[in-house]
Amino acid sequence: MKLLANENFPLPSVRLLRDAGYDVLAIAEGLSGIDDRAVLTLAVSEERVILTFDRDYGELIYRRGLPVPIGILYFRYQPATALEPGKQLLNLLSVEGLQFTGQFTIVGQKQIRQRPLKMK
């Protein structure tokens, strides 16, 4: 699974995920300032799951009908450290049977919820 870390996803977490062997493209590394539509387009073209703290992606794909990436992980909390989201994601990736492709996943500190993405 390839990942796309939105600009607000902490770089220490990006590095942690890379160190664990995941392919992570970080918007903060050379693409800072691109808008959410461009992030969606990039995620779709490279078949990457978006990692974000930005709730606007639900609005963009469910209400405005913009391109749907293969998955979105929306972290809906304020992390205590810059490594917390990366550590939490590594734990979630180790859960047998938990899928992130085809899903809009809302990640809280103690729970997750998923909603199917309507792929076009």
C-alpha cells in the first residue's frame, strides 16, 4: 500500500512509516502549498491512500464529487507528539483483516470508523 501524507501529517511520523518499509510521499517535502484538489488528483494518479488531519476531504468527495482516491485515513484528534499518528497507523496496519483501500477511515485516539468510498 502506497501512502500520501498531506501537508499537515507530521514528518517524524512519515519517517517512522518509511523506516518500517512503507512507500510514503509527503506533501511537505517539495509540494507544500498545493490545494486539496491537487492532493486528491495526485493520490488518484499514483494510487495512494491519503493520510490527513484535514476533514475537508469528506466534503470534497462525498458532496462535490471530486476524484476518489483508493483510500483516506482522516486522523480526527490532536496528537500528543509528532510520532503518535505514525505509531498508531503502524498498529492499525498490523490488525488482521482491517482494510484501508476502498474506505474513508476516521481515526480517533481510541477507535476507528470506516465508510466505503464510491470508486468511479
